[in-house]
Amino acid sequence: MRIALVHDYLVQCGGAEKVLECFCELFPDAPIYTIIYDKKLMHGMFENKNIKTSYLQKIPFAPTRHRIFPPLMPMAIEQFDFSDYDLVLSDSSSYAKGVITGLETLHICYMHTPMRYAWDDCHKYTSDFYFPALIKKLVPFFMNYIRVWDRISADRPDKIIANSNFIARKIKKYYKRDSLVVNPPITFDNFYISPKTENYFLIVGRLMAYKRIDIAIQAFNKLKLPLKILGRGPELKRLKKMAGPNIEFLGRVPDEELFKYYSCCKAFIFPQEEDFGIVAIEAMASGRPVIAYRGGDIPEHIEEGKTGMFFENQTAEDIIEAVKKFNENDYDPNYIREKARKFDKKIFKEKIKSYIDSEYEKFKQLK
């Protein structure tokens, strides 16, 4: 079976890229088609893979400023020719689902989310990414085109896998399509329970506006408790200006250090609404309780009082109240860790491979 992988763009290392990494392990000879690729930003991920990029790769600054090119991306993803492949496996948060395949090619899309800035987050798009004034004025004119293209392109995959029940509901609402739910993977054995925790709370992830790290900083400024923040992103400068001396920004750290920070924190702070929330699951795999906003998919994976606790509103005041109620001794690290075992990437790959094999057999019979 001739297989091609498709990914939106390779310009950061996050949960979507971990899914792609699993796909590469399942199909090591499959090339990766992507709109743009920045080798430096990928920190060695996929550097030995056969990566095929679109014409946007040749445009100056496109790999580092890709968010200002949405009107050009539909054309970029549609330029790829998949006529030589039996199966296209895309993983998509925006454009990868929109590849065009022929009658002889089965297209299965693993969908992280419907395009955020076309639908539920469209009104926050320009403010969240600090676009130049000219770009902000142009956004309303091209957003309708993007939304129409996005809706049409969602009909192109033959089958859709959603990364969570939360996203499956969005897929049904915006695209009117059914999907199978398979949660994203973690490498469970990389994480471990520390014999002793240290006196700090932890946040891990890309520093983006929708992550609401700002309210966590406001809360910990008032609490005067140690908070460590791991990750980089466009919000870094703004967040640093807000933060008091008890808040430490550590940037991107090597994996071994990341695992240690997870394992030794008092609790993991999760103030955002996420499609799935893989960093919260990684914290659980380290035996640490999660203090989370009750939104997105994460409420399906946290048992209140056993693996973590919730706050109801995305405000500093709600986080303060939750942290004050939190008692580390109320939680059993071994119980928390076991609840994260089902997300191990071995299980993920088995589910994906079984589904692909089954659907491809059905597809062959229809030819």
C-alpha cells in the first residue's frame, strides 16, 4: 500500500506533531506533505523524513510568519498530487484535510479541530496574533472566503477521526460529519512519579493568547506562590511584563528536564479550553493532580477530587480560590498515573492501524 502523510505546517513542536510522529512510526516510508517547513523550529523532529513542501516555502518569511498567509494556503495545499498513492493520512487543524484525492485513493483525516479562526475563535483571530494594522483591516475581507473554503474542504476526506469527543461535536456542528474518536498519544513510559515533590506549580505549553496563561499569572502574583512556566510563543514578552518575581519562565527545555518538572511540581495549572489537553495528561502520567478550567475536553479525563480539581470561570479569582482549596495530600500519585496509561502511544497506534486496515479493506471492495 502506497501511503502519504499530510500535515498543515511544520513550524512548531506540539501535540499535533506528536500525532504525526506516531504516523511516521506506523508508516516509516511515507513522505510528509506540508505547506511550509522550518527545520530550526522543529528541533530535529522529522529531519530524516522525506518532506515535500508547497510553493509558499519559497516566499520570504513564510515559514516564520505563516499566520499572515491564510488566503494563499488553500491553493498551497491543493497543489499536491496524490494520484500515485493508495492512502492519504492527513492530520489537520486547518488546511491538511483539504488535499484533493482521486477515486483510487482513500483519504482518512485525523482532525485536531475544525479551523479555529474560521469558526468559534474567528472574532479573536486578529487580536490574539498582534497583526500589523493593514493586515487587521484586510482580515474581515478574506475570512469569509476562508470559511467557505474550509466548509467545502471538510467534505474531501473519506473518513474523519476526531481527537476528542469535544472535537467530534464541533465536527458535527460545523461540518455535519460523523467521526470516530481516538485521543492523542503520550509516551507513557517517559513519565514517572517523583519520590518527593518541590514547592512550585507548573504550566507547560505554547504561549498563545487562548491558553489564558495571563489569568494564571495574575492569580499567582496575588498568591505569591512559585509558578514555573515552560514553553515559548508570541505571548512571551507580554506575559513576562505581567509576572512577579515568584514566576519563572524557563522556555523550551530538554525532554529529560521536562519530565522532571512534571514529576516534581505540586500541581499542574491548566487555565485554557483545549481540544484535548495533552500536557494535562502528561502531568497525570507523572502522578500530579491537575487544577483545570472546566471547559473543552479535559473534564472527560479528570476525576474531581481524585486526579484533579476544576474552576468554573476563566478568571484569576477562580484560580486563586481553587489553589487555596488544593491540598496535595488529598491525591494518590499512583492512582493519577494509572488513569493516564490508556493514552499511551502504543495503544494509540494500535487503534489507528486497526481502523486504517479495516477502512482500506472496505474501500478496496468498492473499487
